[in-house]
Amino acid sequence: MALNCGIVGLPNVGKSTIFSALSSAPAEAANYPFCTINPNIGIADVPDARLVKLTEIFNPQRTIPASVEFVDIAGLVKGASKGEGLGNQFLSHIREVGVIAHVVRCFENPDIVHVNNKVDPESDIETINIELALADLDTLAKRRERAERSLKVQTEKKTGETVLAALDKIGPVLENGKPVRSAALSDDEKAAVYDCHFITAKPQLYVCNVDEAGIKSITTNGKADSHIETVQKRAAAEGSEAVCICGKFEAELADIKNAGEKSAFLEELGLQESGLSSLIHSAYRLLGLRTFFTAGADECRAWTIHAGDAAPKAAGVIHTDFEKGFIKAEVYACDDIFRYGTEAKIKEAGKYRIEGKEYVVQDGDVMFFKFNV
Ligand SMILES: Nc1nc2c(ncn2[C@@H]2O[C@H](COP(=O)(O)OP(=O)(O)O)[C@@H](O)[C@H]2O)c(=O)[nH]1
Ligand SMILES: [Mg+2]
């Protein structure tokens, strides 16, 4: 399953820097606005200490982590929906993403131009969110026209009414500067307007791009500076999350390939994991994603599913035949192999289970599927 995350924010807040650090795809980071016209798509591994431990135990030929796709979305400025900057070229790229990472500049650096000449997270967030809401209002108007036409067609009347009911709820929400995700829609209404791909219906997390002093202040005395606090409050009010990243530092960190050197570099700033790891984990949480593993002598691998998915669905992530021909799954928790050391010992302890079609896969399960085709 593709988990994809779109990176938005004003020009020069550090989107491309963070994007390049996240993925090996080369994004252009340059100190002038509008430099990234085409979307840059990159893939990042989902860091998972459990997969590292499984690899130590099984010593497989290969280890494959779960992955997240990142899209560097450029061109959002005040007035983008009215054609400012690159206009709304950003729209076509942002519609397809599952989650939005909104990068907010919290670092001071007089050499790097801020589009409004002032580092002001509250106003920056507002500017971007307004453009996104305006883009959604455009979508809404077009959808409304289409729904009204379908009222006149007997076979489409019912659907048209449901769509209009949903749009009537969404309109005032957007006009009040609130995101579509805060509108109270029934499941039917949600389904009826799914094809609109409203941008503000997607979960959004905030990324504070801070300087090294900002990171040090958090790790040494647990205190966020006022810029970071502003973003954190905003995220909390929206039921979302804010992660702190130092884009410049992450870019340097990404260049270090040696694991030992990497952790020494992190330690210097008092960090346990890189800001990018927190970002990836945060996107995972917001999307309600879970991980299960397959483990053996040939391969240890992490797979992504949604919370609540049953065993056949999980099997289907590996191969559609596994889902179609699902018979049963052998399951144990990865913590059990960390505790007991071998599968034989897990069996002795009575922790090795056989589960059927109804079994809801748990985060950290190690699974082996039985199927026929
Ligand atoms: N001091 C500092 N500069 C940064 C940081 N992140 C990005 N920059 C610089 O800010 C400029 C714009 O960054 P870029 O990633 O191209 O921004 P974008 O327009 O949002 O994609 C570049 O010169 C970066 O080197 C950071 O965390 N600290
Ligand atoms: Mg850029």
C-alpha cells in the first residue's frame, strides 16, 4: 500500500531541503522562491527498530522496510488560487496525497529571504490554509454545478441530492476558514463527495523547521521557543501533531551513511531519533496505519496496513492471491520472539497462534499465511 505525504508550505521555508533529506531523489534546494515547478517524488524508508531486531534474529538474505512516498509540492503562495506565483499548479499534485505535511519556518536567518520578510508562523500557516480552503471552494462550486444538473436526470437524482446535502454542510465550513475535515458529514455524504478530493479533508500535520539552537533548547531544557509553541498550539487545537525538524541538520545527517557516525551526530544535539523519523512516524499515526512483519531466513519485511484490518486483508498487501485463497495465518507478537529468542520457544510457551479470517492484525505481529489458489 502506498502511503504518500505531500509537503506544503510557503516558499523558502525548507520544503525541498527536508524533502531531499527524506529521500534519495534529488530535489532542488535553492534560495529563491518558485524553484520547484515539477513535483518531486521521493521514497523514504519507515525506520523501525523492531525490523532491525528481527534481522538480527533471522539473519535473512534481505531486509525490506515499509516505505513512505513524499511529494515536494511547490507554488503555494498568498493568492495562488488567483494565479499568483505558479498559480494553482500545485493542485494537481496535492490531490493525490494521503496526508499533508505543512512545513512552517521557525528558523531565523537574515540571508534567507522570507516571502513576507518576517518569520511569523501564525500568519504563514493562515496564508497556506486559506489558499487550500480557496482551492477547495473552487472544487465545491464545480461539483455543485454538476450535482444540480444531475437532479434533472431521474436515475441520478438521489445521488445528486446526497452530494448537495454534503456540499451545503461543507460550504459554510470553508467560508469560515475551517478545513473540510472539521465538517460533520455522514458516511454517505463523505462517500458522495469523495471524488472531490478536498485538500483540507486530508489529515494535516505541522513540521516546524527550526535552527540548531531551537533543537538544542528542546533537548537540553525541554523548552520550545515561541515560534515552535505557536505551531504546537495550533496543531493541538486541530487535533493534529507538530514535529520539530532542523532541515539543514537533517540534510547533513542524511549524507552520513555510517550508522555509528549517525548516532554520534544525533547525540551531539541530544536527539534519539532524527526529526525525519518523527515526521514519518507522525504521518503513520495520523493515517491510522499499522505494521506487521514477515520473517524468515530469506527475508524480513515490514508491511503497512490500516488499523482494524483483518488477516485476509493483510495477506492481500503481500499478494492478491494470498487474500483470495486465504486459509489461516500463523501469528506471534514480535515482542515474543525478542523475549523467547526462537519460534520453537514461542510455541513451547503457547504464544504461537493459528488465526482465521476474522482475526484483526495487531501492530507488531509476525505473520505467516496459509493459502491455496
Ligand atoms: N538556517 C537554516 N536554513 C535552512 C533550513 N532549512 C532550509 N534552509 C535554507 O533555506 C533556503 C530555502 O530552502 P528550500 O528547501 O529550498 O525551501 P522551499 O522553497 O520551501 O523548498 C535554502 O537556502 C536552505 O538551505 C534550516 O533548518 N536552517
Ligand atoms: Mg522548494
